[in-house]
Amino acid sequence: MKLREYLDRLNEMIKENPECLEYDVITAKDDEGNGYDHVHWTPSVGMLIDGGYGFCSDEEDWNEDQEFSYEEEDRTQFKPDSVCLN
């Protein structure tokens, strides 16, 4: 899903139910509803790395991070490509 689609749906929900602006924001643990949790942090723009097992939200973190297995030549290219919701 792209951020535009996500935002369009949020805007529809707000238009239809303006009171939802005061609701808590939660997230489902999976698509079957096997658990829920509150969203605690604001979204951040960054780059998904290492096959989806990592996320760097700024170039400083990217340059200091030694935990992931990306190739050395890839380390010089911090290119944000995703939004982390929480």
C-alpha cells in the first residue's frame, strides 16, 4: 500500500466520522485480529533494509549502523523508500 492510499482512506474516515479524530490509534498484530496494541510513536520516513528486518530513519543512523548485512557499496546510498507507522 502506498501512503497516498492510506491517507485517502484516513481522510474519508474523518469526513464520514469527524469524531474519530479523538479516538485512540491502534494496530492489529496480524490480519486475523489475534491481538491489538496502541500506536505510541508518530510516523517516520526512512529506508527498509536487510530484507525487511531493519529500518533506518535518517542518514546518520544509516552510516553508523553495523548490525545489518547490506553490501558495503549500498551503505553509501541512503534512499528513503517507506514510511514506518509506529
